[in-house]
Amino acid sequence: MVTRIVKNRAQAKKRASRKNALNRSKRPILHKQARQANKRHLSVIIPVQNEEKTIEKVLQQAERLHPKEILVIANGCQDQTPQLVARHRVIRYSYPFRLGHDVGRAIGAREATGDVLLFIDGDMVIPAEYLQLFVSACYRGTDISLNNVNPFLNQTAKIDAISMAKSYLNRMLLRPDLGFSSLTAVPHAMKRSAVSLLGYDSLMVPPLAQTIAILQGLRVEHPASVNVIRLNRKRSNNRLANNQVRDMILGDHLEAFQYLQEMKSERAFFPDQLRRRHLFQQMERTEELTPQHLLLPADI
């Protein structure tokens, strides 16, 4: 029995080793040319709040990109996160109070000096090779490169209210090709010129910023996929029945829809061309003249 257990464990380790080797073989390559470009052009922005378990690993991957600068926006930290960040060569912004979702991104974007801004979170350890894919897309001409999460939402059971809102907004913006991809999710990158056009404050409401970008004709793509659904850290405010984060994000999308209607029309890009609505109005106006409604518009 003992021999069988040892043998099974050895086989399991062997399978795990093969799987890890396969994953490494599939990993994109971080080329020297990319790192050289990053030294001149890339700013990495990382908002953090109580991320002592992951922040150093996150910073290690960011450092492997060899960026021009790394900006860490620490807010409301009650653990060792600030002390751990201090061990690294980064630009630190510290707030004793909570800034709230996405405010740290806006602050980091305003303070960054790079031509391309990469936004990541302090609780998601993502290999530098994958982060580079979003940055390189901007080097090639993309204004905003989103995380393509569509491969991870291929089952109906995985599609929640937030995902439906993301997809619906993209369809209303005539970008159904983006599917569930959104500025709400990290990692994503954007050119400084794009941020200047959007306005730094718009980054506090990611769906609104995405709406402005598409309406302004910016090139918005989703060049790479990182499974942040699996990596997303469970917190008290994003997993209970009273899910504050979910409600905030849904409200963000309503704000984006309102902006779209203000810029276009109440029906945005979808005018009603199949109904003669004016006919009913004309019939109401002629009702006093004849109850049979025989006086109809001349274009009938």
C-alpha cells in the first residue's frame, strides 16, 4: 500500500512538472527590444490596499518589464504593504484613507510621465511576458489595449450581471467584437495621448472612459487574454448578497449609457426606422375634426 501511494505521488509530481513545462513553453517571450522601449516609454501604475501577500511578487513582475517608472498608489493600508513597497525602486503615493475603486488609477495616470501607461492591480500576480502584450499593442498603434476575457466566459453560467452590462455597452457602441472586454478589468494599457483626450477624471469610471474613447474614434482593441476571473481576490464587499462592488460597476455602466445618449440621441446608434410614429400623433391632432380619423398625413 505504501509503495502504491509513493508511486502515485511520484506520478502526480511528474504530471504537474509536465504541465508546468507546457505552460512555460506557451508563455510569450519578453524580448530585449521590448525592454529597451519600456525604459524610455512605459509607466506602470499599481493602486494597492492591504496587498501584503502579493505586492512584492506583483512588483517583481513589473520590474521585469524594465519600465521608465513604477507608480504605486497606496491607500487605506492597515498591513505591511507600504513597508514592502518601500523595498523597491518605485514612486510612492500614500493616502491614509481609502480612495475608492479606480481613483488610484486616475491619480497614477495624472502623475505618470511615460508615453504608454500600464494599469495592473496589487493583488494579481501576472507574468511580465503577458503584461508586455498589452504594452506592445500600444507601441504598434493601439490607443487602448483591453484584456480579452471572452475565452473565459464561454459558459452561460459564468456570465453575471456585470459581464452582461459590459457586453451590452460594447454592442450599443457598435463594438460587438469586444464582447465582454472592458476598461473595468486589468491589465490594460493606453497611450498618454489617449488619456489626455479622455480626461484623467474619466478613468475613475472605466465604462465611461471606454465610451468616450470609442465615440472619439480612438483605436480600442483587446490583444491578449489574462484570466483575471480566476485571479480576482475575494473581498467582503464583492462576494455578499449586498455586493457593493457589483452595484457600483453596474451604476458605472448606467453613467456610460447616459453619456452615450447625451452625445448621440436617446436611441444612440439605433434610430427607429420601422415605425410611423408621426402617424399616431397626426391622428390625435385630427380627432376633433373627425372621430373616424380619416384625415391622414399626406405621405401615407
